[in-house]
Amino acid sequence: MDFATLIGTSPEQLSIAQRRALSGQWAAYLIYTPQNLALRQIEAIGPTVTACVAQLRQRGLNPAEYEFLPFTPAY
């Protein structure tokens, strides 16, 4: 599965098959603030937080503005 196609997707919209494929991966989400009203969307996916940070930096984004959460297995 090409995880890059899931950038910008809400985690609630993922299918069970997609969640299974993402199990063990990490995702970056913009931290919500009243100023940005951020929607919960996947901004980076990788096997480690470091990989997610690298993806954000490649896009010119500040990793300090993101939270990193692991995908848990879909049952």
C-alpha cells in the first residue's frame, strides 16, 4: 500500500484493510488550537516518529506543531 495516498485523510475514514496495513506505523496530526481549528487529518505516515518528522520537514512544515500517534491493530 502506498501510504502517501492517505495524506490528508481523516483516520476515521480509513477502511479496516487500510487500518490493518497501517498497524505499527506512526502518523502525524496537526495539533488543534483555537487559532488554526485543525481538522484531524493524517499529515505524515512512517515506521517511526523520526520518519514522520522527516516527511513534514520535506514539505516545509514545522514538526513542533504536530502530534505523533501510533496506529493500533484493527480488530
